[in-house]
Amino acid sequence: MNGGTLALPQVPAPALASAALQSAVDNAALPVEPLTAQQAAADPLMLLAASRRTGASRVVKATAYNSEVGQTDNSPFITATGTRVRPGVIALSRDLLRVFPYGTRVTIQDSAGLLRGRTFIVEDTMNVRMANTIDIWMGSRAQALRWGSRTVKITAVR
């Protein structure tokens, strides 16, 4: 305050605000790392992109499945939530459903970076004997076999 007047923050130009919003939308599916104070000071637009929050994270075993009766129950194209299987659907072991309930949108980070930028939705569950495991739906048996089994980090997107 100077002499009883409030200093208002500068409002960004409409073009600058529009560019920041478009950047945030374009990067919405990417995980966001926390900014350092130096990064934030160097580029104020990064603050908007970094404002997207992530929720719980877990390191889990990831396998893949496709719509075959041998890999599912007697309704291979219907998930536990009643939706049809499709790219982007994942099944979780029942212990993980407590952390990531049905309908949760998540990102999955694998060491090869194959899933970078993709968002998945929890719509299915796995057999009760499974624990700390996710199952990613694939369109074919060959794709599921190529994926195999690997360790990944799953993170909820808020």
C-alpha cells in the first residue's frame, strides 16, 4: 500500500491469457512436476500449467487383457461398471479400488514411455486373488502379449 491505495496485480493481455489456457488444455494429460521458485519466476505461464493437480500415486504391477472369455468372465465385452471395453479402460485389483475407485481418471508411467500423455479410466476389476495390480485393456491378444507384465506408476488425475 502506498498512501492508502491498493496496488492491483497486472492482468495479462487477452492473447497471453488465451495462449496460457490453450497450453494448459493441450498438456492436460501429461503429468506435472512441481515447479522450483526459479522456474516460476522465469516463466509466469508455467504457473498456470502447473496448477493442474494430481492425486494418489502407487507403483504397481501392470498386465494387459483383451476380450476373450479365457481372460474375463462370461461377458468379455462388459466391464464391472456395465460399460463396454474400449481403449483407455483399465481394471484394478480390489485393494487398489479403495485408492482409485470406479470412474477415477489416471495416468500410467512405464519405463519405456509408451503410455505418456494418455489418460485411462478405472471401469473394471480383477479377480479377487490379484493384489497391487492393474490390467490395461488391449484390442487384441497379440497387443496384450506384447505388453506382458511390467512395473508402472499409476497416478490419479484431479
